[in-house]
Amino acid sequence: MKNVIPTSLFCALLSTTAIAQTSTTAPTPSPTAPADANAPLPGANSFTEGQAKSRLEANGYTNVGALKKDDNGVWKGPATHSGAQVTVSVDYRGNITRN
């Protein structure tokens, strides 16, 4: 019986620390969300080339060419938007910018 109270207190404390933890991952951006003001942002990009291409296409870009990830983790490449050939970037948060 002496061990029940300390064990209960330990379990209660352990469960409250699990609740207090917060996520450190970036939020999943909306497919058509506007870019952050300072985009493209450097960071470890977890998008594959195909995912970056799909994000561009969901935002009205066509003829997306080969994308290359630069030293800052930003996918860059050619695409067409509104009939104009542009160079685009997709950062780790999914921000799309034209270069």
C-alpha cells in the first residue's frame, strides 16, 4: 500500500509532461497559401522533387522542368505561369517564389 501513492504521483507527473510538449515541425502549408514575406526560406527541405513539382502545379504553374535543390534546401527550376517562362523556388515550408 505504501507504494501506491508514490507510484500514482509519478504517473500523474509523467502524463502532464507529455501534454506540455509542443510540435517542432513546420505546419503543412495550404496548396495556394501566399508566400512568407522573406521567402524562399533556407532550411532542411523534406519535399521530394515530385512533391515540389505538384505544389507548383497546384498553384497554376505548368511545364515545370527539372527542379534542383540548392545548398539552402530550396528547390529551383523553370516553369510557365500565365504564358510566361519563369524560374521558381519552393522552400521547406512550401513557399513559392519567382526569381
